[in-house]
Amino acid sequence: MGHGIGQASAHLCGGPPVHGGAVALIAWVALSVGMTVAAGQEARQPATGTGLIAGRVTDVTSNVPIAGAGVSLRSLNRITAEVDAGGRVTATPNPTVVTGSDGRFSFSGLPSGSYTVRTQLTGYTSLGSAYVELADDDRKTDVPLRLGRRGSVAGTVRDDIGRPVPGAMVGLFQKTTLAGTTPFLMMRGSARTDDQGQYSVGNLVIGDYFVCACSLDAPQSTTRSAVKQNTFAPTFYPGRTRASEAMLVAVDFSDDRTGIDISVTAVSSHRVSGRILGGGDADLAALSLSLLSASDLPEARIVAEFENTSGPTSGRFEFAGVPPGEYTVRANLRRAAGDEPPLWASQSVSVGDEDIDGLELTLRTGVSVSGRVDYFGQAMRPTVEELADAWVGLTPLDLTPEILGAIGATGRVGHRAALGSDGTFLFT
């Protein structure tokens, strides 16, 4: 059943949005598709025939056959499933085989129909699937599938007089956008340098990478003597402290890039500390605090992130080992009660030649966003039951470390709100 297109209008109430970031509003009606099978009903058994699909998996760079690759076959005409005594339906897994030493695979006893064949192997990227149309008693024996071996980057981190720097964390980043957000640098791999200052990062998909010596081992103590050690600012290959001046490293299939050496310059590090104000009786155990670089490309700010080394329940914060530069301190507190709006705070900080003590961050209430989804067009409007399964998404355009962490935990970007029977919604 078709429906008219939904259009959302929204209103903002309260203070600026969390972290001062822009947000995008996305709304649509989500309809669920179910499968109902009576308890005890027999599942339809896989259809059989006399058809054959066979082929070879090869390396896209060398055209050499690849052994040990998994190959799966999916029918586009039929779905087979198993039903237990309680009537629960479980789809039957697609048949899978493993290629032999000659890279070949085959599926026999197939009925006529349309199929897709795909392959995968750890350390490789699949270059798409193959579509096969099979007639009765048909035999397709030359189906080509290709894999590309993922690349690696290796090098040495040295200081400004040529000595190796052990214990440096080297990260490889790609410029990425997600769900219409502004670009940000997503880490694709990392390694810590050994006692010779050497690192190696593998399993890299093709693309251009920022290579950054991001940090040394963090200080374990926050005493003044511990944080007054030498460190270095996050440094991009070949030796630039700004991503805007970095040289990108291109990685293709089967590329093993060596000699990607980074030169860093030692600087005196400092401490940034202060206290949290406001929040009333909110539980500060859920408080998230971060110190972010503000002196580079916006998408690179999460590269130089420092973690709070003081327990948030104390109402204080402290960041150790901070090199000179421009930063932003951010706090975000999502309260346990789902109907209470989150609290937030943000403050710019300039770190020079001295520690910074006595900062005060005052928590404020986040904004609320309300609106209504209106429908237009000639198709039938969604029913109340269908609207009960619909939701509205509020997506930040600027991805902060807190938001990226939430994506990893929930698989969701931003916030969701249910639609009322009249099409209204509310974010708090």
C-alpha cells in the first residue's frame, strides 16, 4: 500500500544545541514486514534441480587464483526457512563453499532461477557480486569473482634530532561523511611504535590516508612533576602539526607502503584543570568530558582528543600532557531519566607556556525540538497503527567523540522521537 510523502516542520526551544553543533532533521514512516507461519507447519524445503553454477576467485591485481575464499549463493526467486514448534521462523542460511587451491568453486543441484554469487576472505576486499540467470538444466561454469588484497603502511617515528620515538600511537585516518554530516576523520587502523620507533598498520582498504603520530603514552600521574614532561603535538606525515598541511598517503590493492616516516618536535606539556558547576542533583558519574584541538581543520579536531584523568563524580576535571595550542573543553551529561533533557557545557582554552588551573564549566540544559509531520499527495495517509512504528531522526552535522562513541554502542546516529497519532514529535 503506498503512502503520501511525509514532510517535517520543527521548532527549537531553549538554549543553543548540545556542543553548539548544527543538526539535520530527517523524518519518514517505517513499515515493518512480517512473516506468519502456523505453529508446527513444515518449512518449505530447498528446491532442487540439475543446474550448476561454478567459477573462480582471483586476485584483482595479479589475476592469481585465491584459495580458501568463502563463496555464498543467494537465490533471488525463493526464500527457504525453518519453523520450530513455537512457530518461530528462521531463514535458512545461504549455501557457502570454500575455494580450492585453484581458486575454483561450484554449486550443483540447482533449480532454474536468478542468483547472486559473492565472495569474501579476511584481509581482502570483495569487488562486488556476480548475477547469474539459470535456465532448466543450465550449467554456468565460468563465473568470475575478484578480491583485492588490502594494503599496509609502515615507517618510523623520530624526533627532531633523528632519535627513534618509542611508545607513540600512530593512527591512519580517512576523511569520511556519515548520514549527511560534515566531514570528519575516521580512524581506520592504529599501532604503537616499538623500541626502535617503528610501526606497521595493515588491513587497509584502498584510499587516501592521513598518517598521524597522535600521542605518547599518557602520564599515569597528574602531579605537577608528571605532566611537566616533554611531549609532542599530534604530527601528520611527514612532519606537520596541522592536517591541512599533511601529505596524504595513497593505498591501493596489494600496496605495502614503507618508509612513511614522521618527524616530531618535542615541546613542554601542560595541565588543564577546573571544576564543573551547575547540574543540580544530577549524577555526575555519567558526565562525559573531552579536550579537543581547535587549531586545525574542523574534521581533524577529534584526532587530538585528551581524556579526563580526574573522576567526574568529584566535580573536577583534569587533562594531562597537553601541548601548547588552541583547544575546546566539552562536557555532556545524559541523565538517567529519559524525559529529562541532557546537560552540556563548552569553553575555549588557549594553552601556552603554563598550566591552566581554575577553569569553571557551567552545565546548561540542552534544547528541545518539536514539530509535526504533514502528509501530502494522492496516496492514502498512514494508519494510526503504521504511525506507531514510525520515528523522526535528529542528526548532528558535526560529529563529536561522544556522538561517535554512541554510534559504536547503538549503531544509531543522533536521536529518535516517536510520532504521535496527530503526527507531532518532541525531542528533549
